Amino acid sequence: MRAVTWQGTRNVRVQSVPDPQVEEPTDIVVKVTSTGICGSDLHLYTVMGPFIDAGDVLGHEAMGFVQEVGSEVATLRPGDRVVIPFNVSCGRCFMCDQGLQSQCETTQVHDYGMGAALFGYTKLYGQVPGGQAEYLRVPFGDTLPVKVPKGPPDERYVYLSDVLPTAWQAVEYADIPPGGSVTVLGLGPIGQMAARIALHRGASLVVGVDPVAARLERARAHGVHTIDPDEHGKNLGDVVRGLTDGRGTDSVIDAVGMEAHGTRLAAAAQRATAVLPDALARPLIEHAGIDRLDALHAAIDIVRRGGTVSVSGVYGGAIDPMPLLTMFDKQIQLRMGQANVRSWVDDILPLLDDSDPLGVEGFATHTMPLEEAPRAYAMFQAKDDGMIKTLLKP
């Protein structure tokens, strides 16, 4: 089959690799019809290379049709249409029973002390072959895939794999009071969808912050009050407080993560880990701070006293400095973590009807053949042509 493979920093290629097979009686094999490129994939593209091997298949946002089922799979059969959550979770362990599929005890990566395995990611998360491919092997066939109706376009459902549940959890963790306010830092795919969900759930003011004009324009079209941080510099917090009686918003969602624009030293450290030999780079990533923290520090500044900061952007530093005095003094609540996809599916599915209140149909700015993945990655990294969300078609 053809698949998107990692070959080095800023180097992905579409290659022929062996077709996946049913390996366990609870496995299924899915013929992929749509698969997304995620902002988290850019971390692999630029930063996390020391934990990836050349030839690893990328991607964790896939859907398609069941091609083959293992002998013990009882709830699916060939031809069923499914979306695959990015958490590789069993659905039956203690953590899954708590709704914490991102901490699944069956797939936790004990060699690195990490939580549940993820499709198409690094050794830190199990090095499981991903879904930017023609076919995908999926374990836990009875409990992991989300069965969806045939008929509507893929774009109605494909975001159940990651974007929708990640954004939904970001809003849930933000604990916005009824009729309250929230600032969303970063208007990439997760930030855009989180802003829409916050408005749908009753927020009276959603402030979106991003330096990219195309992202600001898209958010404004959906009722978001937008701010270009480059126009305000260190006064961003004052601008938001000016919209909220001098307090700051009730909540802030950090949808940026480790590659925020800002600190040159942290940016240089990230670049260094990308070019150092793996044996040297891995300890730096595991035991040193490599994050650019401008977005997270901005969130702490912007949120009102007693408010909540919800972090959905991925961070990877081990010794990141945090302003604990400010956090304690402001009595800030902080929630974060990988999305527990399966926990939010039942809340989201009723919204994926013909009324499309979240605007999932038309959410992708680009749809490209799988073979054009290298160009799509480069465009996404450079934010070219207004690219915010891309779906690849195998």
C-alpha cells in the first residue's frame, strides 16, 4: 500500500509499505477514505525526530470502511463505515472505565513512563503505524472504532478522530460559566473548533488570538472577537482585560503548545534537538525544557482571578519554568491532557446532522491526494495559501 512515512526533519515521503494484516483476533483492517494532517504531526515534522525511525507511517485522524475483521470481533463486519479515535485504547480497563482513554492501562507505554499509545506517533507513544495510508490496522475492534452512517460525506465524521473531541474537551476543561467568556490562543484547527463549540455551548464572548490573518478572518466569520497579538506585543493581556471590565476572561484555552511564536532561545533549542544525533537529542527532550512557553504564559496573564486555563496544545518539556507565584496568587485552575476521544463521542454525534451547527462540512481548507502529502506538510508548516486544515484522500 501507499503511505506517508517520516524520513527526517521536514522530510516526509509517500512510499510503498507492506499492507497491514489482522494480527490479533480482536483486530480489524480499515480501508482509509479520508485522513487528516494534525498540528501535532508538525511536532514530528520539526522537533520530535529523535523518537521516530525512518519509514514510520504517520497520521492519527483516519476514517474509512472495514476491510477485514478478526475472528473475535462481534460488532463490526466488512463494509461498515468507521472513524478511528487517535487514542489506542482498549475500552475495558480501569482508566477507560473512568473516561480516561488517553491513559489506557492496556496500551500505556511503560518503557517511557507515558500514557496510552497513539496512532502514527513516536516511540514515546508506542510507535503504532498511522492512518495517513491506504489501509490501517486497528486493535480492539469491538470497543475502539466509532461506527457512523453511510451516505453523508467523510467531512461530516472524520473530525471525530481528533479535532472535535480535542476541542470539545478543551472547552469542557475550560469550565466556562453560563454566559461567560473565554479566550482561545491559537486559531489552528483545534482553536477554530474550540471557539465554535464554546459559542454553541453558550459563551457570550469568545476572543480568538492568532497572528495569521487568514485564521483571524475565518474565526470572525463564526462570531469570534479576534485579536492579532503582533499588533499589541506585551499588552495583549491589557487588551483582553479591556473587553472584560478589567478582569480578563473567565477561561483561557491554550491551543498552541510547544511551538508558540516567541522566545528565540527555546526555538534554538528545538532546532538543536532536530539536528543532533538521536543519542544526544533524546536526553535533551526527556530531561530538559524544549517548549516555547509564550502562549501558556499569556494564558496565565489573560485569565481572570479564579478562572480556568485549559491546555490542549501539546507540550514536551521536562523542566519548563512556570510562574507559580502568579498562578497561586490569581487562584488559577489548570487542566490539560490528551483528549479522551471516546468519552466525548456521544455528546458530539448528535451535532453531526444536516443542520451542521459546528460547520464541519467545509471545515477543511484543503483536500489533497495522499501522494501530495509532502507538499501539504510543507504548506501547513509555512501556513501557505491560508491552510488551516487538510484532508488527504488515499
